[in-house]
Amino acid sequence: MGSKRLTLGIVSLLGLLFVLPAAMAQDGGAKDTTLANLSAVSALRCDAIRRGKIATRQADIYRTEASHAHGMGRINAEQQTAAKEAEAGAAFEESGRLKRRLAGMVDGYVSARRLEWYQTVDVAHKIKLEDKITVAQEILTDACGK
């Protein structure tokens, strides 16, 4: 009973993950992208990379344990290795999706700021827009603190 409920919950969450972005894209982006939005998506991406690296290290530890163990200990370590490898794969896949999403958001943000730059005659406002464009591009190229 509990596992059926968990499965239904996971399926519904996956449905939301694929339906919501498509609905927002059709809506034309109801809200304007800000630097805070870009920064938040970048932080989520970095967190996914961090989780993937941790799970990979844990899988390596279990793999080493499996090579030295015998019997049930080896089976348990191999199961833990497979679970951690799957967890790492999911985290890295999430990171890739977030990277593509961030790239699209930055492209839209930069395009909107450039359009605004061409439409304004105020030099001070143009300088602020140039700074915002530069920051957005830096957010995209940031390698998660490296």
C-alpha cells in the first residue's frame, strides 16, 4: 500500500516536471526573468553537481568494499554501489537539464536587455543594462565556484 502511494507520488511529480515547463513556454513566460532567477537556477545546478559528486564517491567506497568482502557483505556492497551510481546519474542528469534551462533563460534575459538598450537614449541607463548583461553572462559561465 505504501509503495503504491510512493510510486503514484513519484509519477505525479515527474508529470509536473515535464508539463509545467512546457506550459510556461507556451504562456510566453508570464513573469520576466531577473538576475535573482538566473542565480537561483545556477545554485540549483551547482547543488545537483555536488550531490552527484558525493554519490559517485560513495559508490566508489561501496565498490571497494565489495571487492574485499565475501558472501552477503559483497552482495550488500554491490547493491549499495548500484544504488549510489543511479543516484549520481540522476543528479548529473538534473544538472544537465538545469544547465540547458539556465542557458535559455540567460539568452532570453540578455535579448530583452539588449532590446531595452537599443530603445533607450539615457547613457546612465545603458551602462546599467550593460552591467546586467555582463552579470547574466557570468552566471552562465560560472563553474560552480571553480
